[in-house]
Amino acid sequence: MSPHHLEKLFSEGIINEDTLVDILHQCSVVPLLYDEGSQITVDDFYSRLENPLEGEDAEAAKALYTVVVLAFQRFAEPENYERLQDTISLQEDLCMTGVLSVSDWIEWLSRMAAGEINLPTADFHSLFEDLPEGYMLQDFHDDLTYILEQPDHSKYDEAVKQQQLLYHQLGVTD
């Protein structure tokens, strides 16, 4: 079963929004329980759902979690694992705010797991000079958002450019 089946189940009203949000939320929170990706399993995600799933719901969720596990196994070493965690957490935020569609997020995860794309990179120093240790994509996105809320900001045009590049790498489509 394809992880995209979740969207179909949601659009048909078979799973409600709360269930879909719970399924997607596990993609960003469960990896925080590990320091690297070699030990993470589908059951780690599935067992943390608020409500047990059955039938097609369960199979679709497991299909998504299989893809997520493959992505994290691909980037099992701690540094890249942390970058993927950060990326997926940012994608969840973008999905919940309507910037990233569920379909595009699942497609990105599938492509990441298949080795078709690499982890997003950002030119943090294009906008900022002195950055704190541990500065990551979510921090960068927050700072971009702050600048973009101020059209008269001296770095506004560069922030627009960096946001477009970041969103492209995160799977956001128009």
C-alpha cells in the first residue's frame, strides 16, 4: 500500500483530521527518541498513536512509517540524522500551517527514502553572520519569517530568495 493512501482515506472521511494529524505528528516526534537511525522501527511510530488504527487506516499509516524509517536509516549517522529530524519537524509545521501539502510532504519523504533527493541545505550566512552553535533549518526558517514580515528590512529581498530555495528543497510546490 502507498503512503499516499492516507490522503484518500482522509478525503473520503474514513479518517478524521485529528487522526491524520496524529499520524503525521509521529513522523517528527518519534525520531527524537533516538540519537541515530539504525534502531528506529515502524512499530516505534505506530505504537505512539493516540488511538489504535485498524484495516486500511493501519496499513496506510504503516506504509508512511516504513518510508520514514527508510529515510532515517539512510541518514543513520548522528549529524545527518539530526538534520533530517530538524527538516521533518519543520515540514510538519509547514504542513500544519498549509504551506506544505500532505501530498507533497509524503512525496518528499518517499523520494528521500528512495535516495532520489538529499537533505536540504541553506546558506545561513547569506543573511546572518554570527550564528549560535546548533543553529538549524527551523531556526533559519523562523528568522526568514521574521524578516519577511518587514518588507522594508534591508535583507528582505535576500530572505525572499532564501525562502524560495528552502521551500523548493522541502517539497513545497505552488
